Amino acid sequence: MSFILDLDSSECSFDPIEAIEYVKKQAIFKINNNNPYFKTIEEKYNIQIIQQKGDEVYFKIL
């Protein structure tokens, strides 16, 4: 089961890393590449960028 989780949204908690850990393999994630957490996510996880639309990046955790 896959779904898109917007890491810039307050629905996923105030800590995107916590949200990723909770649903790591089951979701496609969306984040603004200006979000300060994006760099941390790139360094901490092996990600595959699926699509980039302007400042929005869609990725999954490998």
C-alpha cells in the first residue's frame, strides 16, 4: 500500500524524521526542498527522488 505523505504538513507531526520512521517503506513522501529537514533526510536515508515539481520533491525510502 502506497500513499503520499506531505512532510511540510502539520498532519505528519512537527518532526518529519519521526513521520518517516513510522511509515518508512509504505509511503511516497513530499517535501519542499527549502525545508531544513530535507538535507538531513538526504544524509540519513537512502532515498530515490521520484519527481520534482518546482520546489516540491517527491521521494521514497529505499
